Amino acid sequence: MRYKIYFDEANKIDQPGKMYSYYGAYGGSEQIMTEIVSSVQGIFEKLGTRSELHFREYNHDKHLEKYFKVLNHIINQEINLNLLVVNNTEAQSIAQQLELTTMELRGLFYIKIPERLFYGITRELTDQVDVEIKIDHNDEYDVLGLHSKIKEQMNAHSVYRNKRYKITSVESEKSDESIPLQIIDTFMGIVVFLMEQSYKAESDAARIKSDLIYRFLSQGSNVERFQSQVKLYAWNGSENLSELSIGNYISRFMVHMTQYDIAEMNRLQAIRLKNPNLTTMEYRKLMEYPNSRFRALLGYLDELDGKGRNTFLVQ
């Protein structure tokens, strides 16, 4: 059996204005990963798109169908996604006490964090497994010799704990050439967005992202699958990690979005009652929505007409 794990990060320990940094590992059997890549490529081809998935750059809902269909497909596969949140203030404080430079601190964390994340995924493996690890390309990782160190530590861990996996390779990949790395980037972006409550920002970019996440989580049993397949842990300066309930962050988001959407649909309905025969574009302008939120308006119109929010996405 062969297994693949993909690693990515968001923010950095010393990034100005960032209280937390985030690290994620996404794993699945080679067969599942191959099927996922093939399915996502099929979605891309059907929609005629080649641009990579990158949550931070999702600022126009012309890409809504692409992101929605990929996320909805992935969450309904058998995958494991572990995320670790690091308290940057605590990490920097420890570095100062030990007189470590920022590069030295990163070097230590970049070894220990992936190890903990990867162990969280590999500990569920019971058969003899060869594991390939793919890391988003970063020149800093090369300087730190991260690839060889992870391979050595993970294999030592397997032997010491009498596990049955073997790390056969740790290699860099460019995200624009790796659909699994794009997937972990998007899922991590969603989790960070929920944790930092970025949906409360009064900006079109935040509302465009919020609409995507709300549609995705509202579809079928995606909330339950998201909570069961995405595990969230926090490091706050102690040896033991604490597990966080991702459900709490989802609940706050869903409540916020429900209240916001009701207010917006009431406003749209009042406009329609006064102007019953306008085009969708005219309604968009009266709602003072930019073109980048056109599909959000379509969702509201479908709901007001008694259809589902995602009707035009799941047909």
C-alpha cells in the first residue's frame, strides 16, 4: 500500500501583525489521491478553467462554481486533514529566552510541527505502508534541510513506536502544478477565515469568501463531514497540544451568515416588490453589489423564489 501526505503553511511565526501561524497536513491513500486529482481535473475541464485554487486570491464569485464543486467533492471523499495553530507570541518569547534567532526558531518548528502533523495522520495506518510526503515549494525549506530531516525523524519515530509505515520520499512541489497542495491551501484558508472571524469584515472580498463557505457548508451533510475529517490542534507554549472544536467556529459563522443573509434578502425582496420586472443586473445595481458578487445575488433570488441557495450550482 502507498500513502501520500501534503504539507502547507499559512502565515509565519514572525509575520508582523499575525498572532497565529497555521500548518496543515492532508493525507490519503495513493488510490484515493489519484481519483481526487482525476475528478478535480475533470471539473476544471468541464468549466474550462486552468487557474489554480488559492483561497487568498478568491475575490470574485465568477469562480464560485469551480471552488464549490471541488470543495463539495473533496469533503465527501475519505481524506484526513490535520491543522496545527501556533501561538506566535509564545514561540517568540521562548526564542528570546533561549537566545535563538528567527531562522533558528523556524528551523526547530519546521521540523517538529510537520512531525506532529504527519504522526497524527500516519498513526491511523495499520498495514505496511510506503509514505510519500509532498511539501509546497519554499526556498527556506531547502536552506533548513527540512526534507531530509523530516524523513529521518519520521522513520525513526516509526521504528521506535513499532509502526508499520516507511517514509520513502520527502519532496517539494509547486502548488500551481499540484492539485492536492491547492486543496490543502483552500481548506486551510477556510479554517483560518473562520477562526479569525474574517467574515465580519465589511468588505466585498470578505463577503465573497463568506458566500462560498456558507454555500459549501450548507450543502448536504458537509458540516458533519467537515467536523469529522478536519482536526484542529493548538500549540500555546506547552508540550501537549490541545484539540480545538472546529464546530464552535463553524457555528458562529453560520449564525452570523444566517442573520446577514436574512437582512439582505429582506432588502432585496423590498426592492423587487417596488420593481417587479427588472433584470438581474438591475437588481444587482440597486443592491449596490459589485459585479464580483453577482452570483451571491443569484443565490438570494433563488431562495426568494423558493429554490435552494445552491440550485444553479448542483444542476
